[in-house]
Amino acid sequence: MKKIALIILFVAIGGFLLNSCTEEETCKQCKIVHYKDGVKISEETPEEKCGDDLINAQNDVTTVGTETTKWECN
């Protein structure tokens, strides 16, 4: 019985240690910025983007005619 309790204890500690070593998500403050003919005309309120949302925001650029809208993160 003591062996089983000891094995369970080691498994629980090992599981905790494995979870505590995961890499934290990268987060940045991002805002939508509007350009016309390459000149900034407006920007919106920054918001925090993390993980996949951050990657998607950084790759999201929309151009219609001479106006471009994109996320800028720092």
C-alpha cells in the first residue's frame, strides 16, 4: 500500500513539474492603424493580443485603393 501511495505521489509531482515548465504566451499591445497613400490618417485604441490572435493580427493587412488598414503591435 505504501508503494502505491509513493508512486501516486511521484506521478502527481512529475505532472506538476511538467506543467510548470511550459512556455508562456507572448503578448503585445496592438492597434489598428489606417493609412492613405502611405501617410497615417488615424489609429484606434490599443488592445492586448496574445498567441494565435497576435500572429493573426500581425499578418492582417487590408488595402482598398490607396487606403491600407493594418495592426501595429509593440
